Amino acid sequence: MKKKIINKRVNGDSEELHALKGFKVLAVGNGTIGEECALSIMLMNENNVAVDLSITDDGAYLSDFYALTEDMIPRAYDD
């Protein structure tokens, strides 16, 4: 299973941001949402669960939560 970004828009002090409590920054880079440039921040907690937070001029967007291997690679699951 590949990491899937759903780009759910986050507004202000929403419940989505409360779910990020305990997550730490793993990586920061440039990305895109559609054709718009975005600052992309990968966050991870102590259970190797990660989420991507992308910030554009229009707002902030969250990906789905996904699991990482010990090598910090998105975990693949066989169906």
C-alpha cells in the first residue's frame, strides 16, 4: 500500500490538529498540492505512525495517518 495523501483541509483550531499531539517533526521539504507549491512536514509519533502536514498560501492540509517501518519507509501491506 502506498502512502495516500487525501489533502484534507484544516481550519484553525480543529480536531484534526489535536490528533497531532505527541508527534515530532521527522522531515521538512517542498511539495505540491495540485499545482500549488507547499511546505511539506512529515510528523511521526513513538509508535512509528506518521502523517504529512502540507502548508500553502490557501491553508494547511493533512494526509491520512500511515505506518512507517523501522527504516522510516512507509509500510507496505499485502492484501
